[in-house]
Amino acid sequence: MSEQASSAVHAPIRVVARVVAQPQAVTQLHNLLVTLVAETRQEVGCLQYDLLRNLDDPTEFTFVETWASVADLERHLNAPHLQAALAQIPHWVAAGPDIRRYQQVV
């Protein structure tokens, strides 16, 4: 494997996950999402886990995440606290979450 390919395999994984609340459920979704932050930041391989709220649309929340590896991200996706939250989220969102994974190019 070339040095460039090897570094790409070990490069951190970036995730941008966007979710939009139903207008009547903004507070409930906000409270649920906030509970994820502290516990997730303690997970192995979590380098960044920030929850943002759109200034122009208070129903829109976005997580910006950085994980040390794909394995760390996969472990997070199966974590009990995240699975419990994911079971509740459908009650309060306008549509399914938009989750995108990225790897730094330059």
C-alpha cells in the first residue's frame, strides 16, 4: 500500500448529521440531542462532537463530528445511548436524518 493510501485509511472520519424537528417538537428534540453530547464526547475515538442549531431555522440541528477511525464511528453508531435516542427521534422529526461521512482530501 502506498504511503498516501495508508494515510487515507487512517485519516479521521468527519460526519455531518442534520435533523429537522417538527415545529411542535423542537424543545423535545433539542433536549434529546443535548443529552447525547456529553456521553458521546467520552467515547473512544471521538475527537469532536458538536451540536449546532441553524440561526435562520430553529427547527434544524446539525452534529459535526470527527472520529479517529471508521471502527470508532461504527462503535458509536451501536452505542446504547445513541440507539436509545434513535428510537425516540422519529416521533419528533419532520424527515429522517441526513447523515454524511467525509474524509479530508487536503
